[in-house]
Amino acid sequence: MRHYAILRLLLSGFFLYIAWPAIPYASSYMEQIFWGGWLVFLLLVVGANFATLLQMTRPPVMEQNQYNRRQRDFH
């Protein structure tokens, strides 16, 4: 289910596009911690989806069932 990984990458790119203008204006320490954590989480999401897209990891369990069902129906 490569299209799910692509959709998640597009959605994370959209969220970054929306958040990017607000990040440089973080003035307090709490705001900087929040945006730093948000960017780390974004990098984890993007990395995991690229790993799925490049077939370095197995797809999520929810997507594996559909793949196995298609394999059984095909044979």
C-alpha cells in the first residue's frame, strides 16, 4: 500500500508548510521546546514513511491484512 505512505508524506509536508512561518517567531523557551519537539516528530513521521515507501520495513499491520487478503484472492 504505497499510496498510504505517499499520502502521509504529502500530509506531513502540508503541515510543515503551514507551521514553517510560525517557527522563527518562537520567543519563549516553551515555544522553542514545542517547535523543536514538533520538528523531531515530523522527522520521525517522514523517515518512517520513506522507509515504508522504500520497502526497508514492513507496512503497518492494518495495511498488511489487505495485502495478504489480495494474495490469497489472487491465487
